[in-house]
Amino acid sequence: MARSYILFFSHSLTYKDALKTQKKFLDDADHFSYYERTLEPNDPIHESEDEDELDAAIEDKVQGADAVVILAGVFQEYEKWLRKEIEHAQKHKKPIIVIEPWDEERTHVLVKNSASAIIDWDKTLLIEAIEELVK
């Protein structure tokens, strides 16, 4: 029986249906199973002005995941979230998979330097990265 992976999808993946597309990639894959640990767009934490509360919510989700999946090229729009997601992934030794759908020059240096793997926008590469990095 195939392993089920627990994935934290970064807030950066809310950019233009990127999360929906990535989840469809994984949902349509044969012999691949995953659970999602993500702060959903309708979660009240998005409206919170309490930085500690936001930080704790992100850490809780990341800590319980096998890997963190981040969309590259949108650092400016999601900087506050990305910094926290990366910090907690590193703190809890979670691999960070960065999806680069555009030119690599758009990928912020913090995102590049923290990545366990940088992949193109491709279902097979995403699954391979997850299976390789999560042992």
C-alpha cells in the first residue's frame, strides 16, 4: 500500500488558483495519497492582527506536515506568510519544495536558499520531489 503524505501548502499557492491546480495534479495521480494541512482562505486567522496568533497557527500546521510546498515568484505579495512558513519548516526540519512556474529570476533569494528542491510546474516532478524528500 502506498504511503500517504501530509503536506502543508503555502499561503503563496492561493495566487491565481495555483493551489487548486496543484491539488488537482496530486488528486489525479495514480498511487499517490496525501492529506492537507493548510490554513484555508476562509480561516479566521487571516483577519487576525495578532502576529503571535498567526505565527502559532502556521507553526502548528507546518509542524504536523511531512513537507512544505511553496510557489516561487510571488514573494512580495506573500512575504509575511512565506517568512513564517520557511522559518517553521526549517525549525521543524521539514523539506521545502519550491514550484517555479516562471523564470527563475522571479524567485526570491530567501526562497531559493531555503529550498530542499526547486521544481518546474509539473505533476510528475512534484510527486517525485515529495517521495524523494519525505522518508
